[in-house]
Amino acid sequence: MCPVKRELPDCSLLQTPNPHRPTQSTCKKRNPSLLSNLTLTSILSIPMLTTSSRLRHYLWRRKILIETTFAINALEPWEKMIFFSVLSLLLFLLFRGICRIFPSQLVVVQQRAAYYLWGTTPRTGH
């Protein structure tokens, strides 16, 4: 593998070269014409992919995106299990609250909104 080209500061000229590290002249140069025709759009538009494999590929990409965004991929398997267990519990409680408690609170929110907007409370069936 060719070493990475880096710009060295002026003081690096005084250092002796490493005999174990290959120099730029000993590296084989890559042929850029082989990779020039290969783009991301050409890879994704391959007709050989079936619908299920495209869906699987899409879901895999979303999984990788989420894992790398929140650094979940740096966790060990047992830590991932704890993380996703806690996340699942919190999401369950959130959806339970939305489905069971929120509808009953809509009446209270409506009464408060009417009071703040018009200064009166809505009449009940008297």
C-alpha cells in the first residue's frame, strides 16, 4: 500500500528517512481509468437487484446511518442490548401515553385555549 502523501513542516527535512517505509518511487501507481467509470449512481441502478434485495440494502444503509450517527457501532453487543432495551421501554411508554392519556387531555387543552383566546370557558350541557 502506498503511503499517504502529507505536507511536512520545514523542520521535517532534518529528519532521516525511515528505511522500513517504502518511498513514493517504489510504490505501484494506481490506474485511475479503472475506477473512473464506477460511480455511486451506476452501482445503485444495477438492474440485477431485486425488490427485496433493494429493500434489504436500504434498511441496512439506514441501520448503519443510525449506528454511526449515535456511535452505537462503538458499543459492545451486551451494551447494545441494554441500550436498545432502554430505548424500547422509553418508546413504549411514550406511545402508551400518546394513545391513552393524550386524548383525555385534549378536552382540558381545548378549554384552556378557549380561555386564553376569548377569555371565557366553553359552556357545558347546562
